[in-house]
Amino acid sequence: MFRKFPRKIKTVVVKVGSSVIATNQMKPRTAHLQSLVSQISAIRRQNINVVLVSSGAIVLGMGELNLKQRSSELSSLQALAAIGQTILMRKYNELFGKNKQKCAQVLLTWDDFANRSRHNNARNTFRTMLDWGVIPVVNENDTISTDEIKFGDNDKLSALVASLVQADLLVLLSDVEGFYDIKGTEKKIFEEIKEITREMEGLASGDASHLIGPDDQAAKKNMSRGGMSAKLNAIKIATQAKIPCIIAGGETKDVLLRILKGERVGTLFMENEEKILARKHWISFGAKAKGFVTVDQGAKQALLKGGRSLLLPGVVSWEGHFKKDDVIVVQDENRQEIARGITNYSTTMLQAIQEKKGQREMIHCDNLVLCER
Ligand code: GLU
């Protein structure tokens, strides 16, 4: 029986991990890349837009310099990414060219999502490339990404890109065949998941690295940043934007073609029934919080009921330097995050009005998103 996706797939985002891209010796896996690129080109010929999010820059940079150990120093990783990214793109250009398909390089940082106008600008650029039938090949702009503006892993980047281009499907290809249900010594791949439960999160944090061979494990240390937890976090971002996701093995034959045909390959995570509005999705996942406000018990209870704004009298204190219209985290007195929202007040304004708080709204309910817990 074939899978039925919730809607016709017009745009798909495919994310490939470093282990799919590079050998244990940190050189491009040409045969794999060839197959990946020819599948993507075939999908494009079916008039489906494809965005490829590809890792592999750092690993290929290491291979180029014959380094055996991944450095933990930020500047070394950034330099390696700069070296490896050109190797990666040269390979993609050559292989897409052989398939008479054009591709383009897109390097992003979190700032490109966090800033609303850059976010919209990026969306238009993607739209134009897709309209022209070009395959955008996306990676994090590691060379300039400092901790402040880093995504951290390409799984998350791919989920944000999927929501940016309003994709109909996100496919995460890695060295595991799907998301495993492990009971004692038994393991089997979940075929379809409607909702990620706490138990599943537990399985993911145990990581599936024991499911791959010992040689691969050593190499994996140099390659992956993500792991299964990062994948689930990314999937939560995408499914909340109503985008179904699939985790599948990058080495499975014709994996992409089969997935798009509806074959039951890997694990399918269904979209959330309730789509959160684009702006609320951006508040939760796209924007980087610029500060915190701590609220009292009364305000916390009111917010948790839903549909309520955060009023100034409930605010106990604040941290960080935020401006009006920045996204901030709302936390309770135990520092538990309750919500995120766009503030109507900057820290300077808060200081100035400290004594006369009134019933003014610090965050309007339309600009406030409760955390799911
Ligand atoms: N951007 C990194 C690279 O291309 C990889 C990040 C990841 O795999 O999550 O090397």
C-alpha cells in the first residue's frame, strides 16, 4: 500500500547529512552524490520544486587538509567550512550540469530568519530561483556564523527553510534508515508517527548511533552535529508549520524517487493538525529571543489559559537588552519558559515607566505563543 501525503507535493526540501556526502576519509562520495543529484533532477523534471540543504562543508574541508580530528575551535571550523564549501559546490555544479540541471548556492545564518525583512527577502529569492527551475543548494554560512547567529545544525536549518518556502514535504536523509522503536534487543522502524511523544524523545536522546557499525561510528564523530534529537526538534518545527517530514537512509536505493512515489520508505511524521500562523511560527522558531521577562504566578496562570495578553503589572523583572518589537522569552519565577512573544516595550521604556505600570499590554495575545508542555 502506498502512502498518501496530506496534499500534492509541489515543493520538497531534502536535507542530506555529512555522512551521506563524504567518505570516512572525508572525500566526496561521488557515487552517492551522483545518485542523489540524478534523483533530484528527475524530480525536478516532474515539475516539483526541490531545495537541497546539504551539509558536508566542514568534513570536506578536513579531507582537503588531511586533518583526522574535528577541531572544537570555532575559527578552525569556520575556516574548514570555507575550504570545504567550494569543494561541495564544485561537485554539485558538475553533477547537476551532467543532468542538464542548474543549481545555486545559498548560505544562511539565523539572522536571515530572525529579521522579518531579511526573512521575506530570502523567501522572495528562493521563490525566484524555484520559478526559474533552479535547485537552491543551502548550507549554514558557517564561515561567519558565531554562536549568536548559528542554527547549530542543518536539521533545524532545513526545517526553517521548509517553512520559508512553504514546502509540502521535508525529507531528512542520513545514515539511519528511519526512526527506530527500540524495545530491549528488538528494534524496528516506525512507519508513521502522528505525534512525537515524550517516550520517543527519550528514544531519540539515547541516539541511534548504536545502529551503525563501529567504523562508521568513529567517522560519525567527525561528521554529524545533529543526531536523532536534533532531527526530532527539526521535525517539530516543520510539522507545526503543517509540513510532513520523512527520515530515511541516504544510502537506500532510489530513496527520493521512491518516497515521492509514496513508497513506505523510512519514517513519516505527519503534519500537525493545527497549523500555527506563519507569524507565530516565526516567533517560536525563526526569531532569536533578545531577552527575558519574569512574570508572577497570577500572570502565568492567566497566560496559560490562552488567548490572553501579558500585562505590565504581572512583570516582576527583565533581563537582556531588548527593543520594542523584539522577540523575548516569558518565564515564571522558577525560570521555566512559558511563552515567547513580541514586546511592545524596550528595556529602556520599562525602566522609565517602572512605577506606573497600569494595565498596559507588554505583549499582545496575537503576538504571544505559549510553549507546548
Ligand atoms: N554546516 C555544516 C557543514 O556543512 C554541517 C552542519 C550539520 O551537519 O548539521 O559542514
